[in-house]
Amino acid sequence: MKSPCVELCSFDGRTGWCRGCGRTKEECRAWKKVQPHQRNKVAADLPRRLSRLSRG
């Protein structure tokens, strides 16, 4: 699975999620190292995270 990074790295102080892709700093750093099933789990949650960030 390709990285969901959109090269807009700015992290929300309340949630810790990137405003560009929705991942945490830890998830971003570990993305290439984690198992595919874990990447899929995180990727499936990204739309919810980004939606929550956009609502403020």
C-alpha cells in the first residue's frame, strides 16, 4: 500500500493527527515497517480522522 502522505505535515495538538493525511507522527515514521494488515487498519480510519479534524 502506498503512503497516504500528501506532503502537508502539520500535526493537530489535541489529537496528534497530521492535518494532511490523518496519521500520527509514530504511524508516519513506522509506515514502511509495519505489516500490511496494520497499514490497512490505519488507512481505513483516516477518512474518519480527517473528517473530525475538518470539523474542528
